[in-house]
Amino acid sequence: MRFVGIIPARFASTRFPGKPLVDIGGKIMIQRVYEQVSKVLADVYVATDDQRIFDAVLAFGGKAIMTSDQHKSGTDRCYEAYSKLSENFDVVINVQGDEPFIQPEQIETLKACFETSNTEIATLAKRFTEKDGFEALDNPNSPKLVVNKSDEAMYFSRSIIPFRRGAETADWLSLGSYLKHVGIYAYRADVLRQLTLLEQSPLEISESLEQLRWLENGFRIKVGYTDVETVGIDTPEDLEKVKILFA
């Protein structure tokens, strides 16, 4: 089975313009993400709508594809980039361009999800621990998910799921298992094309979570598990914290 990694990266981020080009320990962020993914995948491309990002990727020896500036999601940008490749791949892995700490073993876990022949889409989850505390569990910027007995996603939410009736919130983490969604995806190539044709769905609009559109339309999402804590960079404040980690 052939895998290709595509890293969507745009310059005009609302909360952090120019984010892919910021310096982290002597390398720009998109380079750090690219190098991490390249440790596992032989074929990796940055999909961007900005000439500055395109040129920067070529400058460090990476591969980049120019895409439309009209895309509303990284999934759409991934599919356009994939459609421009001269080779065919079985699975497209979508790695966010603001995850410089993405680990090779996380990508390997995603790949392993496709050892099951009926896997259409795969993503990752990390279990909350008691050490994380209720505040982390309750954070709406950290989506949660629940899975069935086949480790397929049943629902994603910014609220805490499942709700634990009759117990104090301080005890929830000790009484049950809660999963944090790690926003990296892999799709069979033919499924990725189908996803880009779907209209926004009511649940997606309500929670502002694109993956709910896929579930509402009957697609199955296989879930792999990771113990690695991801560190995304959404704001300049996040960048300063990451710089401390690199230092």
C-alpha cells in the first residue's frame, strides 16, 4: 500500500498570519513539520496557496504544490494537491502545518489503521489522564470523541463526552475513560475525493468540527491511539511556549 503525506499550509491565518514561516530554533515551522513527516513517508508535499511558503519549501529542499486560495478546509486543499500529482497513491495522510512536534510513531499508527481493509478514514486519539485535570477535559478547544468496540468514531464534540451522570465533575477522570482528538487524518484516495463533494452538515456547523460532516454522511473513521502529547501552534503566545520547549 502506497502512502503520501500532504501538509496544508496557508499564509493568511486569522489568529496568526504567516505562521508556517516563523522561526523555531533556527528552522521555519513548515520545515520542521516536513522533516518529521519525511522520517516515515518517502513522498511528502506541502500544499499552499502562497508563493512565499512555496518558495521557502523549495529553498530547504522540500516539495510543494500550489493550490487555490478559495479552499475552506485543509481536506479540500489536500485533495487538490493530490489530484495534481503524477503518481497514484492508496492513502493520503493530512498533517497540519502547525504541528512541529508530530512524531513518526503517530504516523505509523495511522498507517496501521489501513491494515483493516474496510478502513475509509483514520485519525488519532489520546486518553486524558487524571494528571491532566478537569480543566483540560472541559476545554472546548480540545475536541473529545467516543468510539465503538471496533475503535471507530461514533461522535466528536467540544463538550465532554460521555457525560457522567450522578458524579462530581472532579471525579470524572477517575471514573471513566475520556479521549482527546488528535487532529491528523488519513484517507483512502477515492474516499478523499468523495469528502470534498459533501455539503456542510448541521452537526458540523453546530460544533465547528469538519469530521462530523463525514460521520453524518455515513463514512467510517477508524481511531488509532497515541501517548504523545501534541503541541499545536495557533497563536503567537503558543509560539513562545514552543520556543521554550526547543530551547
